[in-house]
Amino acid sequence: MSDNAEFNRLFWHSRRGMLELDVLLVPFLKEAYPGLPDEDKQCYQKLLTCEDTDMFEWFMQRSKPEDPDLRRIVEIILARVQPD
């Protein structure tokens, strides 16, 4: 699959229909994803297979993913939007 087709696929999977998730995932995909190591890109792709309700809980920091790969990518995404 070409890089452009793969990016487009990820873009549409990043649009979740829940505003709170869209404002985190879409900018992350556009701005940070291209520079991620392949391992973290795989973690992001794995994140996109999760339920919206789970992701919402993680990004609102009400809970943390049990899976270490998911926990890592959630922390990376949150670090981008949280002030130092």
C-alpha cells in the first residue's frame, strides 16, 4: 500500500465522531505521526482498533490502558497537548 493511501486510511480511522477524540487524534496524526519511530506508529495503529469509550477514558485520564503499547501511545499523545 502506498504511503499516501496508508495515511488516508489512518486519517479516516482517526476521525472518531466524538469531538474530544477528533481534536486529539487528527492533529496528532498530521503533525506527530510522520516523525514517530515505526514501533510507535504500530502502537498508534493498534490504538485505532480500540473502542471510543475506552479511548475517551484514557485521554481524560480517568483510567490507563492495561496494554503497555497502548499506554505508551496514549502518554505520547497526551504529552503533546499538556502544558509543561
